[in-house]
Amino acid sequence: RDNPIPIPDNDIDLMVAILDLVIECDVENVALMDRMLNVILSLCCFCKEVLIQFGVIVVVIDCMVEHEGNELIQQQGCAILALLASTENLQVNLSIAETDGIDMIVSALAGFPENVQIQTDACRALSHLSIDHESRMLICSQGGLILVVNAMNKYPEHMELL
């Protein structure tokens, strides 16, 4: 998809750096973190590769780790990781797995069973990440497979879970 408004790489780097700075200096500012994650989620549709290049995976997972109990942060994080995880780029998937992304996705899936958006995005992310054998084993060992099946059973009307 073409970006309707060209955004220079420097500006994308700055947005990722600001979110990282919020985590470092003002971690309790959930409203700002949520807004920055929303910006990054929007950018994922147009500049996924640039975001990955500037370290967005680590920053998003750090947000999720810092606010594991916050439904909005977990929802944004799962949505972003679902868009970044890829069936074509094993290196991106490995990066997500190595930075505890699978842990956080499974944790969000378990922690917010009533949030259909988290369930949908987490299942989509795990499906992309599961193309690698080691990631599949990690997902299964953390109970991810059972959680995915539970989500599919709980929300059969959401075909994107299948």
C-alpha cells in the first residue's frame, strides 16, 4: 500500500525514539504511550520495513512489558506485532521471538480473554510467528496453542481467528 503522505525516515525514527524515551523517563504516562503506539500502528500500514529498521519491535514489546495489566497498551501492542510479524520474513519473526514478543502476546491472550480485538490480533501474530519450528515450540510450551483454541471456540463468529 502506498503512503498517501510521504513521511521521511528521520521522522519515523523520531517517533520510535520518542516512544522509547517515554518508556525510559515517563513510564507511568500511559495516555502518551497509548497515543504513540496508535501512531506507530497507523504507520505499520505504510512503512513497516522502516519501523523495523529503527527498532520498533523492541520498543513495542518494552511498552507491553511495562504495562502488562493495561488492556489498551496490550491491545495496541498485539495489533502492531500482528502487522509486523510476517510469513515471508523469518528474520522479523525471530526478532519478535528473541525480544520476548511471543511471551507478551501469549500473556495478553491469557490476560484479556474478553477483549475480542486482543484475541484476534494475538492469534494473527502467533499464526505468522508459528511458521518457524522453534517459535511453534515456544508458543506451545507457553500455552499459546490452548489459548488460540480457546479464543476460536469463544468467538466463532470472528473468522479472522481461524
